[in-house]
Amino acid sequence: MFAIQDFIKSARGGTLAVTAALLFVASAYAQSDPLPSWNDTASKAAIVSFVDKVTGQGSPEFVPEPERIAVFDNDGTLWVEHPIYTQLAFALDRVKLLAPQHPEWKETQPFKAVLEGDMTALAASGEKGLVELIMTTHAGMTSSDFQMIVTDWLASARDPKFKRPYTELVYQPMVELLAYLRANGFKTFIVSGGGIEFMRPWAEKVYGVPPEQVIGSSIKTEFRMQDDMPTLYRLPEVNFIDDKAGKPVGINQQIGRRPIAAFGNSDGDLQMLQWTTMAGAPARLGVLIHHTDAEREYAYDRDTEFGRLDKALDAAAIAGWTVVDMKADWKQVFKD
């Protein structure tokens, strides 16, 4: 607090001066805390301690900057994934928009379920049905056209519970964490089961993660000359699924370095955390976001269709991963 006491003393009881001094102290404290939306709990301490270990010159666990790789799941880790994944909400809206061009969908599953609002029947279609929805609604156009469609949809769509744009339903504590890591020489990547071209149009603006540092699932594309212009055309075929065991494969293919920190929230992130942390020295960090706050967001873990946290939660206790209790560890969930 260096000269704060002298400053207050010099005010000689002046109310305005004392108030100014207190505000100055509060401001200085806030600026010194890189994670102001986090409560001072064991979870925050574990993250800060890890960063200190790997960045401190002279630390036995010091990691050179090029090797400071941190990977983050997106759905449920950086933004809301309930009541359904945001990209699935996008696909459902696309089905409704395209339905007049496809009268056969009224009698064809899973499209019939979408048009009738029958989420039980949609869930019953399983992974095969969801993949069919994605292939049908995300293909048959150029990559640039698809990115424009995504951008326009995000500008107008609203979350059914919070009535806010999906890009406002990002977790403020995690946005701070991304910035904190980058300020300490980390390169941050998104590694998601979601579509890579669904995330790339907005990830840099929302998270500060540029397109080339987004890894996700993809469909096949091919080069075409269209109206004498070179384009990439999206085909209704799966190229790569970046989920579960696919995440370490995607990381290896696109990053070429094993991360030293991984952040997830579900069983879909289990193998990514294992790949990151079960590699010996240097210090490594595995973090799971546990959704425990039914009032400010949602509460779920083992018994849910979206973002199930079961096997990974059990593994966390064995592997020593940090489990962030959203209700206890976060002062706020979303930016006001």
C-alpha cells in the first residue's frame, strides 16, 4: 500500500479526499487481480499456482513460451450448452427455414420431429439423426456463404431462457482466464466437438482466439471454380469428429504440441484431459467446469443428454484435476 496511509493522513479528515483514496485502493486491488470474477477458492489458487510454476524464471517447472499450450472445450466450458447445444439450435432453425423447399420432410425423420417440435422423437433418432440434420443444413454452399449464414443467425437468435444473444452467454470467468493465460505467454486453442466453421466466424471477437487456433468437427469440402471465382464448397459428408478420442487426434494434427493445460466440462473432454495431463513433467493442469448453479445458469452432471459429466468426474478425483464448482467458485457467470 506504499503511500496510501500518507495520502489519507494528508487529507486531514476531508471526506472527499478519503473517499478518493479508498476508491484508488479498490481500483489498484482490482487491477492486481487478473481473475476478478473468480472467488478466492482452491480452484482459483490452483490455476494461479500452476501459471506461476510454469512461467517463473528459475522455477524447476518452468516451461518456455512456445510450449505453453492451453486447450479449451467450447460448449459448457466457455459458453452455455443447455437446454441444447447452440449449434443444434442453429440446425433446427435451418430445418424450419428450408422446410418449404422440402415437403417430404413432413413425413421423414428426424426432420418431421423438428418441424413438430417433438424433442423426444428427435433424441430417439440418436447420433445418426443429429448427423443427418447437420449434413443437410450445413452443406450445399460455399464456406464463405456458410460463415455469413452463421454470423447472421447469431446476430438475431436469442437463448430461450436468458433472452440474450448466444455470444453474450459466454462465461466471464473463463474469458478472464483466457486473457490471463495469454498475458503469461500461453497460446490458447478451442478444441470442440462443434463445427470448426460454425465457431471460426466469431471466436476471435468473443474469446480472443483467432480462427487458426480453433479446432473442431468438420465436413468435407472441395475446391470449385464458381462463376470464375475459386471457392470451397461444403459437401454433405463427415470429414472429422473432434470429440472424445478425436480431440487428442485433432490436437496432434493441428497443433503438433502436447498441451500443458486443458479445460473441459464433460465426458467428451475426458481423453483431451488425459492426453494433456498424463505425460509427466513439466507441471500440467487439468480443469473441469462443474455446472452446479441452477439459479444463475444450470445444474447438471451425470444425468443429462447434453454435457454429461460422469466418467470424467470420477477420473478427476484419481488424476488430481481441478473441478471448478460454478456456484461456489465464480462471483458471476455472465458479463453484466
